[in-house]
Amino acid sequence: MQEKNYIIEVKNVSKYFGDKIALDNINLNVKKGEFVTILGPSGCGKTTLLRSIAGFQTISEGEILIAGKEISKTPPYLRPVNTVFQRYALFPHLNVFDNIAFGLKLKKLSKQDIQKKVKSALRMVGMTDYEYRDVNSLSGGQQQRVAIARAIVNEPEVLLLDEPLAALDLKMRKDMQMELKEMHKSLGITFVYVTHDQEEALTISDTIVVMSEGKIQQIGTPVDIYNEPANSFVADFIGESNILNGTMVDDKLVEFAGVQFECVDEGFGQNVPVDVVVRPEDWYIFSDSDASQISGVVTSSIFKGVHYEMVVEANGYEFIVQDYHHFEVGQKVGLLIKPFDIHIMKKDILFNSFEAEIIDDSHVNFLGCDFECMPQQKYAKGDKVNVEIDFGNIILYDNEEDGKLTGDVNFILYKGNHYHITIMSDWGDDVYVDTNDVWDNGDHVGIGVLPENIRIIDKKDNNS
């Protein structure tokens, strides 16, 4: 049965720009009166999703409903939404009053009604005495308030905000975040807000939608997103995290960094590979003693204003620790973590897996290239198979010509003693790599694999 309280329903929406997938089967429901923030890095699809709801972008597949009506083919000016952009798009030749009144005049409202609505909107954004000011004389924060007033004066059912505070300085951003939160409360309309700023999203939202590469990674409250991230991307993107490879030994017992810890998670099975997340503020740090679960040495200590952020090297791993107490670089310390502060995540992918075709008894084609493999007699030329390669067995080259194919680094995750990197290959498939080498996002690299590291298996046997 349909939830009557949904003001926005995005159903199986995809958007293609040529071969590029900007939105990949997006499903999202927004409740009436909710403050929803769409959060993600540049290029993740968040603005494309907002523009699709606003009507400035046509969708390739799926449907969008507002207040129960399908509007994916409805022009923007006929949708019950208003949009506030990063660049305020105010009319420089009109004063504050006329900028706000512009839409009302198009609707041919009476002068009396326009006067009343504009004054109400100005009061709402705290700019009562500015109605006859030249917009060019206003500060960035004041111009943004005018842009918001112009949007809310039309009494839309939904207010869409596309990084509206990005152009403001830090202090003004903080002030405007609080004002937007108050405005949302007093207006009672639905806000859908786009930002790449994690702290901003955590501060202002009822619900956060985390996006990456055109897909929704997680939807939840700020507390849920922070404390219970759905995967490594969310854990890494929202705040600081220690993310490490671990093994779920048994229910409520996990091993990582060479030590077994009690935890509260269960149902993963026995001796199952997992990702372990520990927030820096959840470590207890003290002078090394028998009470510690891990002993190590402080290798970095930086004062952050409220706390110290330290890096502790222990058991061959680096741990980020935040604490009010200061420990000097070189000092031996002990670390302790309580069971409920350890968050366990299932690993979605344990190794690289690609569809492939046998070329001959020592060559196999995958990712658009012919690779040499160990001699085999099981398969004949043209057989369709799968290839498996462990993350640590992919070789990356500075000189792209040294690789069989090339790709771009598009996600880097530090796992305590190595980097886990996602490469978008030129063939279009993701290649996952574990390495100790340091790469930057956007690096164009060569990709290679040694013959002995290619596992060829039957297609029907591959359930990864």
C-alpha cells in the first residue's frame, strides 16, 4: 500500500549522458515536511538528481512523482517546486523587493497581495529593512537570503537547494546553516538540499542520502549514517574513520590488526572476512599498561582546537585516535575499544571477477585485452569463463604503456596498513587493487596481471 505521506517519489530513475551513467536506477521517497540532504563527492550524480526533480534535466528511465502526480515530463514552471542555486541568479537591475516579487507579478497577483507576501518572505529570511536596496550592494549571505525569499514567496510544496551556501565563507556558512534549519521548521515545507559537505549534512538534515557514482549508497538519519555506515565508502566519506580488514571469528568476536576483540555484531558466520570501522573518538588511549588491548607508539599528534588527533602505530597498523589528552610523538601508549564501538560491515566483494573468453591454452581475454595465463587444457578456444584476481595481485604502473590496459583512480581507501583503490578501467569495469604505493584520485595508470595470478573458473561456478 502506498505511503500517503510521501511528497516526492523517485522510482527506478536512470539518466545517461551518452555512455556515461549519471543516475543508476535511483529509488528515493521523501516525506512531506522532511529536510532531506543528498550528499556525495563531485560527479556522484547528486545535482543531476536534484535537477531531474526540478525539471531542468530529463530522465532516461523511470518516473518521478510529486504529491502523487507523475511529473517527469512536466516542464519546470508547472511543477510545485522552487529551486535555489549556488549562484543566486538575482536580477541585477531589480532591487530586493522586485527580485522577490518577480514570480508573483508573472502570476498577476494584486499589488496588495504581492506587498503582503514579499514582506512576509523578507521577515522569514531576516531582511525586513532591505526591500528597496540594490542587490549588488548586498553581501553574499544577504544575496542568498534574497534568493531563498524569492523561492519561498511562491509557497512551493518543495524547496530544492543546490549547494546554496558553497560561495559563502566558513562563518557565514555556519550561520546560514542554522538559519536554514530554523526556516525549514517555521515554513513546514519539504526541503531537498544538495551538498558535498559532510558536516553540513550532519548538522541540518532529518535524513541523509549518500550517493557515489550515480548510485545511492545509504539512506538514514545523521546518527545512523555516522554510527552505522552501510559500507566502506560511507564510513570513509562521513567523518574520520579507521577502516580495516577483519575476520568475524564467531558471533560477537572479531579479529583485526592481529588481535581478537569482543563486539556486539552477530549473524555473519564463522571466520568470515569483514570490514571493521572504529571512529577515532571511540578509542581509549592511555599510558601503556596491562589494561590495553593494543600497545603502540604515537607517530603524530596535532591539536585540533577541541581535541588532539594522534596517529598510533601498533602491530604494523596505523590508527587515528582523537582524545582530549595529549600524548607526545614517540610515547608508548595503550589502546582500548569497547564492544559497542566496533562496527562490522559485510564485504560485498572479496576479489576481482570478470567475464572472459579463452583465446588458446595460455591466453584469456577480459577487460578488452588478451592476457597471458598459466597453461591449461580444460577449456577450448571461444569458451566463456570467469576470471578471478585477488586485489593484491593487480599491478599498477606509472607509465600507462607498461600496462595491458589503462584506467583512472577514482576512490582511495586507507585500510590501516595498505590502500584499497578503485580503478575505473577504460573498458568500463571497476578494478580493485590493494597496494602500499601512494596514488591520487584522477591518476591515469597502467594495469597489469602476472599469468600465475589469473584464476580461470567455469561461469556456472562463479557466485561472487
